[in-house]
Amino acid sequence: MISRLIRKKLSYLKTLQKGSAQVAAENFESYIPLQGNNELTDIANNVNLIHDLYEAKNKAESLAKMENHHIITTVSNEIHAPLSGIIGYLERIQNPNEHDLSKKEAYLKISLKKAYQVIGFIDDLFEHAFTDNGKGYYQFKVYNGKPLIHQLLNTSTQTLKEAGYEIIEENCIERDFSLWVDLEQLQRIFDYLTSNIIKYADPDKPVDFGLILNKNELCIILRNKTINNPDAAGKKIMDAEGSSLDSCRKIITRHQGRIDYYQLNQLFKVELILPIHQ
């Protein structure tokens, strides 16, 4: 009787060993059958639970791969179509047999429009790709304000100097302060502003950066003269919807700050306000 019971337990131990080896090898074709109600049964049940966890993990990973593939395909299609159009119109502009300047100008306008579509899509992707209830994914950290702003301004001014612009800096900051920001997103703002200067500013006029530290906020002021345009006479508020300035506004709003900009004749002015971290 005892001998038969021992042989039965040894046989079940071999079954447990085989089942455990299958789970370790991520082979989930079968479960370990449950026999009796003792310690070996508890072990078999635990191995089966591990079996379920592994299987659930594999299914989740497979689903994630499918979703990632769908996202990549969607992004590729959204970018590929307008870029293909841009390349096509630019090739027409470069075509030596095309002598109609009005057509070339039309091709250029269409190319710019499609390029802005790509930029808009990429901005939306950054805003919503890793979302938290639609608010976007930001990584805020506390930074020492003086070296951080110096780093951002230094990168922008270096780029502008290489593009041939004279830079004037008016730094009125004397005390230390802290900022609670997402550095990557803040860098995007400076990149956008630098790009706008290179596109629209008069290269024969200096670009002025001003820094003012108030009690509760940091004010960064940017002034430049735009390329002479008779249509720009008088003060006008910039229509920034869908533009890089609109993207700057969205980013700075997430930082509990604000951005103001206007143009008066050839003077273009931007004021970037960030709250001081208390």
C-alpha cells in the first residue's frame, strides 16, 4: 500500500518536472493535471498559474506589437504622402525645361503648404503620442534657472551667428532662481523661434535677446526687424494658428506660462513668460 502510494507520488513528481520544464521553455500547450489535495497538488497549481501569467504576457506583447505596427504604418502614410508631393513639386521647379515663373511660384507655395502639413502632424504627434487623458506627455524637472537659460540662449545665438546675424544680449538677471520645466519641450520653443528669425528677420539688422527676472516670473524678450515688406505697415497681431508660434503657445501653456507676440511695421517682438519655481 505504502509502496504503491510512493510510486504514485514519484510518477506525479515526474509529471510536475515535465510540466515545469515546459513552462520554463515557454511551451504552453498543456496544463499539469491536478491530482489529489496535498503539497504536490499545490505545486502543480502554482506552476499552472505561472503558465497563465506567461501566456497572458505573450498575448499582451503580441497585441502591443500589432498596435505599434499600426501606429508606425499610420505615421508613415501621414508623412509619406505630403513628402512625396513636396519632392514632386520641387523636381518640377528644378526642371530646366520649365520656364514659366508663375508655375514655379505656384509649385513652391504648394510645397510650403505640404511642408507645414508635415510639421503640423509631427507637432500633433508630440502632443498626443504619449497621452495622459489627452494632456500630452511631459517630463517636468526642477532646474537651476541661470545655467539652463544660458544653455538655451547660447545654442540659439550660436545658430544665428552662423547664419550671419548680429546678436545683442541684455541680461538683467542678478540672483539665482529655479524653473520647473520639461527641458526637451522648452528647447523646442527656442528652436522654433530661432527658425522663424532665420526665415523672416532682416539679416542686416541685429537680433536682440533680453532677460528680466521679476519676483514670480522670468521674462525672455526677443526683438528683430523683419525683411522690408510694404504690406506689413502698422501694427498687426500675428495669425499663429497652426504655425510654430501656435506650437510655442501650447508648450508654454503647459508650463503655466504665456507667450505674447506682435509686429509693428518691421519690428517683431516676442515675450516669453515662465513662472519661477518656489
